[in-house]
Amino acid sequence: MILPTKHIPQNEALIGVGATLLSHLSGPMTVSGLWERLRSEPNVGTFERFVLASNLLYLIGAIDIKDGLIVRTAS
């Protein structure tokens, strides 16, 4: 579910959804604003997958929350 496998393609694994999320996060955004951008992406699918991918990105330090906005962290 997190990483691609024989049965889960890369774009449907959470790491792939996270990559899509990061590609649409051009600047600080609200959760609802980012969801509105991503809801039409076929590999994101549901809000649940969006939240799981967001949690994964937060846990690995790729995104952070500042003043109620999601921001990319410097890497």
C-alpha cells in the first residue's frame, strides 16, 4: 500500500500519490485548497488516500504545517 508491488502500480501506491501531491504543492496551501486541486487526479482517488499520503509525507519530513497551511520543507 505504501510502496508499489506486483499488484499495486507505482502511481496508486501512497508514495506515488505523495509525489503527485508534492508536484501540485507550489506554495503554502490549505488542506481543502490542495484537495480541490487533487480531487480530479485519477491516482489520488478518495479523500482517504489523500490524507494517508499527506500523513506519509509529514512523517518523512517532506511537508510541514505552518500557520494552518501545508508547506514543502527544504530538502
